[in-house]
Amino acid sequence: MVKSREIYPPEENTQESGSPAGMLERPFRALNDPEGDRVPDALPPIVDAHVHLFPDHIFSSVWKWFDRYGWPVRYRLTSQEIIQLIEKYENLWLDTTMALANYLPMEYFPKIAEMRTDRVMFGTDFPNLPYAWDRELRRLAGLNLADKIQAKVLGENAVEFYAIKRD
């Protein structure tokens, strides 16, 4: 396990601000800029294809880390709230990174077969994994999903999304 001292240098190597010598001031400030009601008309359709689900206590820890070392996270949503957004909006896609591995205990995780499987893409965050590269694939196979759902999640959705030409 990496201790925080190994990630961040001791105090004698920091500036008065607490930031490591030579690094940008931390944490970064929030901008608090106003939000629009929709995407500007001048832009083409937009898709956010990298939305994660974590247990709520992991989200809370991530937010605390960002508050201290990064920037204030503006949208602090639970996994259940994220799933509701993916169900509602055509431009949000869930990537399965760590969600299928049974590595993080999830308080809320819907059954894939009951989700909008046209908005779920397989993802791993490889090589930054704390478990075997194929763990999620084995777990996905064990869910006994319909072949059509497995095919969509494991590749067809990405092929369509990225307009990959297959020979």
C-alpha cells in the first residue's frame, strides 16, 4: 500500500502554500461559472463516453482527495443518480471500468440486462488495475446475459459509437 508520504513530498520540500516545490498551487479553485440550459447551437452532437460508477463511499473519498489536491468537484452524484442520467440522456454512456469486477462493494448497481444496454461500453482502465486483466470478462460471462446484450456491451456499441469499419 502506498502511503501519502510516498505520493507527496515531506513538508521540508514544500512551498509556504503547502504545494510541492516547483508545482502549481493546490488545490485549484472552483470557477463557479454559470451553467447553460443546453449545448450551444453552434456545436455538433456531443457524447460523454467515459462515465464511471463507484460505491458512494469511494466517490466521497475521491471528492475529498480532489478538494485537497485537485479542484472542487462540481457535480457530486451517487451511482444511482448517474444511472438515472444515463437512462434519460442519449449523450451519456457508461463504461464498465471496475463496475463488473466485484472489487468495489457497490451499494447500488443495476442489473446490466435492465439498463439501456445501448449506452454501456466495456472498459477496463488497463493497465492500471488491482486485479487480473480478464476478471471483468469472466464476471460478465458469468452473468448469463443474452448473447445480443453481451455483444453490444463488449464491442458493438463501441464499433457503432466510434464508427469503426469492420472487414
